[in-house]
Amino acid sequence: MTASASASATPSGHPGVHACRRDAALVLGIAAPVASHFGETGVIEIAGEPLVLQPLHDDPAGPWIASTRAARPDGVSEETWIDALLLANNHAQLVAHAGFGLAPDGEAVLVLRIPPAHDDPSLLAIQLSGLLALIDSVRDGVRNAAATNASLSRTLQ
Amino acid sequence: MNPFDARPAQELDAPPHVLALLHAAMLLLGLAPDEALAVSRTGGLVLEGLDLGFACDSADADGDDDRGAALVVAAQLPKGVLGTLAQRRSALLASTELMAFVGAAIACDRGQPRLISRWCIAGQSTAQFATWLRDFAKLGAGIAERQRAGDSVLAA
């Protein structure tokens, strides 16, 4: 492992942190330059979805905290969106230390706390991919339910 | 006495070391020995005036045995906590902060609000778990109290 001068200049300056994040992105199939940027900043966009990954103690062994966001789908009311996120919170913690919240702009925020001993990039990548899959499933579920309801309403008119 | 009551059913589905941790933590929290045993059997507890329920995630979704088990704990909150859309919005805004700082989130299922969190057992002591559990229950009681006082779920 090589440490660069710039690596120690950032708040999460541990070179192991940078390498671990970069390698996790490579496991996820991210192109090398983008993975390298993710390694340094902890911020990336994967298929249009923002993903943030930061170590809680500047230690690649973890714990880490990861988050992503999703906008409320078109045709879904704020109440339906909020109730779906509150319902999802009953199940999220049973599969991972994850929970949904709301950003002031109304977007869903999914926060994942990754326990220590996740310094293996492939383990970290599994956690990140699980985070994205979880927010996708909730957003798609809400969107599909809204589309079905709209279609039913048209049929019944 | 009904002979079927002699050995009550084990309702909480968890490996022996998780049940032992829960039992030991209950003793640290000051429960009597028979009450502590009951908690590790039923997975239910009243702490800080709230009903708490435990579930164990010992499943090994990643295929890595060394991650160990986790205890998921849910505290039932008064139904009025999430009665209005404004309260539910406020609870989710708060959940973003709660997840970031203490790893807890507010949930609601069929009108029943809960505060939910997760304790990863590996590398932590019984005393740490007991302290964390007491703090978690106090957080839930604080949220319930704010609701009774007419405030939002958490201060903005």
C-alpha cells in the first residue's frame, strides 16, 4: 500500500480508508478513476444514486456509516411516501443496521451503520450493494403500488 | 398446577450465547433472577415504562460466520406519537439524525409506532449492552414524553 501526500491532508486521511473505499468500488464494477475518487472523498453516484461512505473513527477496520437518498416518485403523495418509509423501518433493522429517514427536501435518506471488521473491500461492497438494493426495493414498491392504484382508478371510472 | 406449565416454551428464537447475554444484562439492570429468565425466554421487557421486544438476527446473509449475531430491539411508543402527517414527517426527519448518531429509527406498522435499534454482539461486553439498552429505553421514553407535552417527536 502506498500513501500519498494528499491522502493525509483530508479529514478522513487514513490511507487504508482510501484504499478500502476504492477497492470496494472496484468490486462493485466501478471504473478505476471513479473508484479512486470515491476512495479519496467517500462520495460517489452509482446508476444515478448518490452514495456516501465514511469511517466513524478514521479506521478502515470500521465502523463505517453509509447513506444514500431517493426522491419521492412521481404520482406518489407525501403521505404515502412517509408511511411507506415508516413501515420499511420495521423491517430494515432486522436485516442490517439500517434505517430510513427524511431529508428536509422530502427525499428519503437510508442510513446504514456497518460494524467493525469490515475492512475487507468485498465485505464492504456487499454492504453497499445491500444498501442500494434496499432503497431501490422500497422506492420501486411505492412507485408500483401508486401505478396500480392509478390504473385501478381509471378502470373503475 | 398444569404440568404443561412446568417448562414454558422458549419464545425468543436466538442462539444460547445470545440468550445468556440477554439474561446477564437483565441481572445488571436490576431485575430479579426469575424476571431475568422470563425476559430471555419471552423476549419481552418493560424498561423506563416502555414495552420492549427483542428479536435475534443470527442469520448469516453474507455467508460470513465471524460477523456474529445481533439483537434487534423495538420499544413500543404511544399511538398518538405518530397520529398526524406532521408528526410522522417530523419522526422521519428525526430518524435521519437518530440513525447517524445512535443507530435508532422510528417505525410504524398498522398504527403502532416503535423506536427500533440494533445491537451487534461481537466484541461488546454485557455491561455495554445493558447500558446501551437503558439509554435506548430512555430515548424512547423521552420521545413519548415530548408527545405528551405536545411537542414534535424530536426537537428540530
